[in-house]
Amino acid sequence: MTDDIVRDLQEVIVSLCARLYEKKSAQSRAKKALETIA
């Protein structure tokens, strides 16, 4: 995957996690999700 695609995926995952969970934990959850995908 290119960096742009990864960056876009991260933004989407962060926004989804921010809606589901508290915003302060969204970044760490998104990171874990990206590590699972990549």
C-alpha cells in the first residue's frame, strides 16, 4: 500500500473510533487496527 492509502485509512479509522470510543483513546485504537491490517 502507498503512504497516501495508509494515511487515508488511518483518518477513517480514527474518525470511526472517535465516534465509538472516547477521543483520547481513538488514536491508540486506530494504531492497533492499522497494525492488524498491515
